[in-house]
Amino acid sequence: MRGEVISVGNEILLGDIANSNAQWISVQLAVAGVDVRRQQVVGDDIASIADAFRLALSRADVVISTGGLGPTGDDITREGLAGALGVRLERHADIEDFLRERFRRLGREMPESNLRQADVPQGATFILPERGTAPGLVMEVEGAKRLYVVPGVPAEMKEMIEGAVLPELRALTG
């Protein structure tokens, strides 16, 4: 099973922060039996993100993307993925309820911008986070390829990779 890692964010592309997520993900995938062939870094641009997903899906069986799932205007990985696959974003009430409850428990008013995190590309499922507010995304593409999109915050990324992604990949790779 061939794998590829996509890291999204101008801060990585421009060298402001090290791409430690891709390094950690690659090690975890190798241990799980996935042959990581490539890593891509792409800035915060919808067309570039869509191109990165299309390219990765053309040459890998498993694609993991990290970053760009937050509530701010430059968190556009969802839009890039939807564009790559030619699908719409759909608002999920379950995620919206989760977000409202998360903020309620914190005793804070939820900014309307957080509702963007409830938008999921048509056909995707989601992983609700234990930490943070950014749900992960999971899609099966072309009948056999697996696509996982996880947050860029390292603790949130590791939580989803260890709790949801790796168990599924281990089952697939045997």
C-alpha cells in the first residue's frame, strides 16, 4: 500500500515552522505497513490544495493531509479537498452540535466562524476531536483509496492518527 503525506499551511511552506507533523506521520505509516513514497507541502490557496490532493490521489493508495481545518479564513483545506473531488461542502448538524457543546462547557461564546468546521465534503465522514474543535475527515476515493484529513496542531493530529487512522490502516494492511 503506497502512501503520501500532504502538509497544508503557509507557515510550513515559508519555513516559519518545521514540518514535524509529516515526519511523525511518515514514521507511523511505515510501522503500520504503508510504504510512504512522497510528502508535499502546499500553501493556503484553494487551487494549490486541490492540485495537491489530485496529484497525491493519482499516485498513492493512502493520503494523509494535515493542517487547514481550523475556523479562520486561511483554513481552507476542506474547500480544496471538495474542489479536488468535484463535490460540495455540506453542513453537518452533529458537528455543529458538538462545537456548540464544546464552547458551552468551556463557558465561552462560540464565534460564528467556528461553524465552518461543520462543513464536510459530500461523501466524507468525520472524526470528532477529543482536543480542540477541528474534526478530521475520512473519505474512500475511487473505491479503494483512503484519504484522511487531520488538524495541524500536533497534539490534535496525533490523537486522530493514533485513535482512528492507524487502527483502520493496520486492519487494511494486515
